[in-house]
Amino acid sequence: MPGHDSTSNAQPEFLYGTGVILEMTTIGTSQKVSAVDERTGTEISFIVPATTARADIERLARAKLDYVLKKQNGGT
């Protein structure tokens, strides 16, 4: 897209031992994160500042996936 600085990882990254696949795309000063639960195929995405620490991104991805999975299973 003209006027946008965009970079993307060539391949999704696996959070070993967690069952989560991460893909991160940097667009300017922001980063779009997509995460997929390997067991269910459930996908979430969110935007964070490009300077966000990797550990924080992983923690947020897991928390959001857990929330969505709980809602899908009738949780509140």
C-alpha cells in the first residue's frame, strides 16, 4: 500500500509448548498480531505499538485466546 511502511515475518512463529501460532506485521509505528490456537483453529488479532516487548505480546495473545475460547464454550 503506498505511503505505508510494512514488514512481515516470512513465516508464522510457534510459541513452543503453548499450542499458539503467532504472526506479527509491523505497519509504521504499530504492529498487528494474529494468533491461532493450534488445537481449535480459533484466531484472534490485535494491534500494539511496534515497541511492545515480545513477552507482553505473547502474554496478551494467550489471554485473548483463552477469553475467546471460554466464550465459545459458554463461559462468561
